[in-house]
Amino acid sequence: MALVVIFSGTVELTVLGTLRPDFWVQIAVVGGFFFALHMVVRFLAPYADPVLLPAVALLNGLGVSFLRRIDMDRAEAAERAELPIFSGFGGRQLAWTLIALVLAAALLIFIRDHRVVSRYAYTLGLAGIILVMIPAVLPAKYSEVYGAKLWIKVGSFSIQPGEFAKLALLVFFAYYLVRKREVLSLASRRVLGIDFPRGRDLGPVVAVWLFSVLVLVFEKDLGTSLLYFGMFVVTLYIATERSSWLIIGLLLFFGGAYLAYLLGSTVGGPFANFYLRAEIWLDPFNDPYEDGFQLVQGLLALGTGGLFGTGPGGGQPDKIPEVQNDFIFAGLGEEIGLFGLVALLLIYLLIVERGLRAALAVRDSFGKLLAGGLAFTLGLQVFVIVGGISKLIPLTGQTTPFLSAGGSSLMANWMLVAMLLRISDAANRPVTATPVARTSGGSPVPAKLHGAETEVIRP
């Protein structure tokens, strides 16, 4: 939080030329929220990984601070000094942060053992599919934003159900693969030193691939399609330890994406939106003032920032459309430079690494698959959005976890972190041995098991 306060103070000095006496209040409030969750974790999950919460709090705090910086940039010059602390994108993000932390605390309170959720795996899997498909079947005016049907909009209220669907689907994937891992691990033939599975075992992968294609068709969003399919394939790889599943998954996805691009050239077809995004990706400067405007402005912002950035408050984030959502990484990059962005990516990498460490340390197979899937999902989401902004892959419309404005992403990702905290607590909790009762002479007292005298022998 000290780093966030320094960032906020530098923004005010740059934008206003002075430090207001209450510039620190917003960060103090969000810091109080994080401290409250820290106390909940200490009491309910005392052996949880101590790095996860501070790392995520730093990202979330920087997100709140930079969104307030965007509010100041969009306000009239005469009104910036009087801009209320709890207004605009920054104020709303502060409110969403409170709600997200309450949900994370509730998850830790009600789920004392991560294995409990496996009992509801099929219910959660069905709920996840329903949440994904609701925007697809709604009329465009209730679900579509910039060509992608990912939302449920009612008046001024909107929510992105797919953010919560990924958590439900991950629980189902982990439970299903724990039960089927032995069958899916069987190999039929070896090609170039890699054991490939039997043809009849490809059913689950093909089914999830078709599901991801349907998401691409009906919701017109490559990022969500890639996220769901990637979650399943990587969880499958963790379960079976066979690299052939990764190869099959990559071939299926990229083959499907290329086919969608070829079919998308038809005007008004189901893949037209994906085709447009691919064309923008291939040459954004072909139409820099219309279709390619957002990507071009993002690239110009990154170029302007250079290695060290223009300094907090020294950029022009208002030049980038939707900088508070999809392109917040580009807006930050202009002000903190390449070195600052690499530092943020390292924080994300640290969170993912800690999640994978919990997956390695936890003792049950379900926990291993769930923690590995959660950690990978967070990393994949960061890759998808940063790859789109930097023109590595086509734009996907995903939000940057913990940084971008929006309640759905923030709540779902904090719940993801809470589940990782719960699993890491189970992984690090010492195994308590049951003491053996002994007589006054030191010999063990025989215990009774189903009516028979039993002696417990320990090395």
C-alpha cells in the first residue's frame, strides 16, 4: 500500500501541481479492506501462502489508483482539484473491491475444506454451462458490447456471467479428470517419442472443443473460447502428465481458429466478428482512425512510454478508447514504461507460481488439479489480454485481472484467489499424529477397532 500511495501522490503532483491533504484517503480505505481480509485469512486459513494476498492487493490497489487517475484526466481542468474521492471509475472500483473481498472472506468461512466442493461438481458444471450460454441466447441489446455477447444488461446494471462460469467449470473439470485420469493416460501409439491416447478417449476433448467453438460462434469472443478450452486441456495435462494432450489441444484450437477466419470473410456470417479482429491484428494501420483505432492508440501509448515511462500522471490515457477496461495495461505502460510493465507481469507470474506450488504440495488429487487449473487460468487470462494489446494475438476483449474496471472480473478473480488460499492452507498444514495411549510402564494400551483389540505400531 505504500507503493500505491507513492503512485497516487506522484499522479496528483503531476496533474494538479500540488498534493491535496486527503489524497491518501482512498488508498487508506482500500488498504483497510485488505487488512480485514488478512485477519480473516490468519484466523480461518493460518497456513495459507503468505505471498498471495499482498501480491494481489498491490495489483488491485494500483488498479484503483490508476482508475482515479483516468477520472482526473477526463474531468475539466478547473474541476480536477475538487474531484470527489469516491466518484467515477475509481470510486466504483473501490466499491467493487469491497464486495469482492466480502465474497472472498465468505468463501473462506463457508468452505473449510476444498474437497467439499467436489460433491457438487456436476451441479457446478451444469451451472457453468448455463452461465456461459445465457448471454448467447439473449437479444443483442441485453448482452452485446462491441460485437461480443458476454454480458447481461438490465438498465444501468450489467454483469459478465462467464467470469463466474470459469470457476464452476474448473471444479467440474478437476473432479471429472480425477475419476478418468487412468483411462485418459492410456496410450495407443508412439509418434516422434510422444505417446498419443487412444482414439476412443478423445471424446471429452472433442466435446469441450466443440463447446469452445460454440462460444466463438454465438458469443463472438475468441478470448472466452480460448480460456475455456485452455483450462480443460491444461487440467487434462496435469492429470495425465502426457504432453500429447497439449499437442492435440493446440492443433484443435488453432485449426478451429483458422477455419473460423476463413469462414468469417462472409459478411454477416457467424465468424464475421472474429474475422474483423483478425484483420485488425494483421494490419491495424490499414484503418487507423476507425476499426484499428483502439489498437493503434494502445501501441502508440506503449511506444511513447518507452523503457521508463512518462511518469505517473504524465501520459494521455484519454486518447485510448476503453482504457479503463481492455486497454488499462497500455495506459499504465505509457506512464510506468517497459520496466514497470515487466514488474507487473512478474507479480502476476509470482501469483501463478504460488498457485502451482500449492498444487504440488496439496495431498489430494482433486486439490492438485483444481489449484493447477486456477493458477493456469489466471496466467492464461493475463497472456490473452497482454498479447492482444501488444499485437501478439488478436484482441479478445478480456479484462486485466485486478487492474481493469468492472465488478464481475474483480469478484470472480478474488474468489479464485480465496480458493487458492484455502488449498495452500491445506497443503501447508502439518499432519497431526494421533497420540498413542500408554500405560504407566510405557507400553501402548490396546485400542479397540470394531470390537477387536488393536495395537498401533509407528516407526
